Amino acid sequence: MKYLLILITFNIALSKTIIISDIDETIKQSSAMNYAQALWKIVYKKAKPYKGLEGIYQYIHEQSNSQFYYVSASYRFLYDPDQWLNENGLGFHKAAIQRKITSNKFDFKTKKLESILSQVYEDGDIVLLFGDNLALDPEVFEKVMKTNFNKNIFSFIRDIRGETLSKKIESRIKYFITELELIGSDVLELSIEEKERIKDLKKDELLPKYIEKFMIKKYIEKKCSKLEVLNVCEKIFKKRMKKKIQKYFNDQLRQ
């Protein structure tokens, strides 16, 4: 019995945390939904990291036996992900992979995630997948989790579209508007200090203004379909969405 406990403890000590993350609009404020703004940020190097997730990644790196991998559907000729990660205090990754022009987004991401897991995953490891719902990350993560049902995989999606403000999404994936929703995660096990750091971030640092505008735009598109009253409809639902966002922050900060 004594040797069994020693063996279990030894295996736990050897296990690692594998983080596979998207870049644009997951960890990097890229304005990916607006090509002109995205290009401006690339040319003038204005794209900042999301401070909440930036700190969480740094915390995981410092606290655990971890391996970071970045898989992005963007193209390398647009920007160098290694350079951006290094310049923003996130240069502790094993690899940053981007797709070729001829690659399909869904197939590319699915295959790369599967490839990484097949090469580095060992029994007892924990896998954290981070992405956003601007494109296909939720579908990719669902497929990878289904295929690898016997692995300890936990997925997190930044809700760029603001869908969870209006409805509950039934999924194994954890959707979050801001990192305030990750504070209580049993999987991440953040320290008290890290939780307080996230709570102290300003609203614009947690939810950039361009993301808030995008959420409002998507909400209006869903609600306003009759052209004859479009202007009236836009005003009504813009105001309604702003109230939803403010209520979100009030509710999160009370917890």
C-alpha cells in the first residue's frame, strides 16, 4: 500500500498541463472582425494582449509543469506570432503554428490539435483549449473532445459575439465574455492574488470597446429584420444590449 501511494504521488508530480490556444481575439486584441482595423494594428504593432488571459497564462506557466502551443488560422505573411508573443511577455511557448493559404480553417485546426495531443499527451495530463467564437473554434473543440473522450480536456471559448448574454449555451465548453467568469474555475485553480488582479482590471481592459460594439451589432442583426423600422429597431436593441452588458459586469463583480 505504501509503495502504491508513492507511485500515485510520483505520477501526479510528473503530469503536466498542456495549453493549446488560438491567438487572434483569444489572447490578442486583433480586431479580426474588421479587416481594415486588423491590418492597421498589424502594420503599426498596436495589437495588445487581453490582460486577463495574459495574466492567467503567465500564472499557469509559473505555477505548473506546463507546455504552451498556439494554433492560429491566420497567415504567417500577415504577422509573426513568435515575435508578438515574445514582445508581450508570452514567449514561453513550445510552438506557434499558422495555416497555409490553401488550408481549410476547420481541417487545419482540427488536424493540428490532434497532432499535438498525439505527440505530447500522457496519462494524467490536463489539456486546456482556449479559443473564441468569431469563427470555428467551438466546432473544432467539440470534435477534438469527442475524438479524445478518454483524455482530460477542458475547453474555454471567449464569447466575442455576446451570445451568452441572451441565452444559455448547452455545451461542455466554458464560454466567457470576460475573464471574470474564469475566476471561480476549478480547472484553472487561480490563486487569490490572481483572482484579485483580474477583478482590478478596468472594464475596457476586460471588454475592449470594439468588442462591445461588435456584440451590439450582432444583437441588432438578429433582432432587426424589417427595413421599414430599422432605425427605430436599432435604437431599441442597442440600448437593450448595453443594459445587458452593464448587468453582466454588475453581476460578475458581486460574486
